[in-house]
Amino acid sequence: MMKRILTTLCLLAALRASASDPWWTEDVWSKPDRPFLYYGEGNPAETKSEEAPVREAKPEPEPEPDPDDFSRFTTREALRAEYERRFDRALLDPTEANVASLQAATAHFFTLAQRFGEAWERTRIGRPEYDWTATNPTANFASTAASEAAQAGREAFARTMAREAGLLFIGADDDRPNALALGPVERFAESAGFELLAVTPSGKPLPGRRVKVLPENGIGRIAGESRPALFLVPRKDARHPALMGSTRPLRLGTGVLSVEAMKRNLLLILAPEREGLVPPLPGRIAQRMASGEAYRAGAAESPISFKTETQR
């Protein structure tokens, strides 16, 4: 009897609930939001209230710079410091990676050098006022002709100076280097016509040398300790512009000199001051130096000429 009463009460409660809340009686398949076992998305109200908080996006890390991207170096000092760093690392720890890193820097230097060299040549060709080869040709046939003309000019200038000055040879204490150095000096003096005076501390004759050797009387002090030495001594009555007004001896060289070196040194120490970005070599104006024309104020440089003295 009691069991029937409880069953009746449960039915009455269910009927009362269904009348007030249709959730118990509606079709579960027509309401996809209604939870039924594992179907549906749950209660929309509960979903909105339980939404997870939005997290701030972390910035992505910047990519590592390419170690062989040398464009980041904007100064020569910075690039050289990077090269030295790689060189030290490869030298002290020559692993394949370290050596390859150094080779990458070296290849970059070679690339820069090639670009600079090409730009230099383009600029040199386009700006002949800065081009040394425009007045000093490097072609074999031209340089040979220019050398012959310069040689003739040096000889002509030496002969001219021989009429205006003499040579003074000051030997060392050891006669062996004196004899070796005095041989070319004798040939130079004879070929140009210089008067030659030779002095040594001992004053003894030098084997194989024709020139008379005199003992020093104090004149050797102008050479100091650098001996043997050769000096050009202007005459008191010298009238050539290269020597006019000069009385002090001029050092032509020290040690053992060749005849050609003496001719070249004679031109260099007596060449007039020249202006301009591309001054000609003294050998190029030796003929004008011999005549004195090159020493005139405002004298214009002559154009390139390959004529030898015998062709003039």
C-alpha cells in the first residue's frame, strides 16, 4: 500500500514539473544546445560565463643576424677589427668552422679590393690629369724609347755639371770597400769629364785604382760615419742655375754605387722644384736641365719626346 502511494506522489511531481518546465518533455534532437550525454554544446549561458581569459601574444624573437653579412660594417676600422677577430680565432683554434669564417671575411676583402681597383681604373681613364701613364707610358716600345731619351739626357747633364763642379770621394778606414766603391766613381768621372779628388784616413794608394789618394786633412768630417761617400763640390765661379750661389758639397751617394746610380742621383739632387699632380721624372727634363731652361721661373714642361740626343 505504501509503495503505491510513493509511486503516485512521484508521478504527480513529474507532471507538475513538466507543466512548469518543458525541458523535461521537449525533443532532445530539436535542441542542439541541450546537453544529452555527449551531444550538444552545453548551456550557452554557462559557456559565456566560463570563457577563458584572452592571453597576450608574445612577440616573436628576432632572427639571428647572418654572421657573413658584412654589409653591417660601415667603416674600414670595424671591418678590419672583425677580420682580426676571425683571424685570431682561426689561428689559435683552426677548426673547419673557424677557418671557413676567416675565408669568408677574406673573400669579402678581395671583393672590395676588386671593386675598388676597377673603379680606380675607370676614374684614371676618365680623368687623364690624374693618370701617371698618360705622361709616363708603360707600353714596352714606348718605355724603351723613353728610357733611351732619359739616358741621353742624364749623360748630357753630367757633362754639363762636370764643367761647373768636381767630385770628392771620402773613403772609410777599411781600404777594401774603398777600392770597390772607387772603381765606378773613376769611370763616372772619366765619362763625364769630372775632376776627381779621393781622400782616405790612411792616404794609401788603393790597389787597382788609378786616381791618386790623399790623406784626410779634416775634410772627411762632412761624411761623418757614413763612408765611403761621394760628394759633388761646386766651383766658386759656377754659372749654371743648378749650382749658382752654392758652395757646400752635395752628397751624391753612400757606399758602392753604379755609374747609372750616380747619374740618376745627380739629376735628383739638382732637379728644379716642379708643381703639379703628375710631375715628370728628372730624366724626362734632363736636356732642359743641362741647358738651364728648366730652372727659369714659370718654364712650361715640354711635351713627351722620345728623341735621343743624336737625333736632335
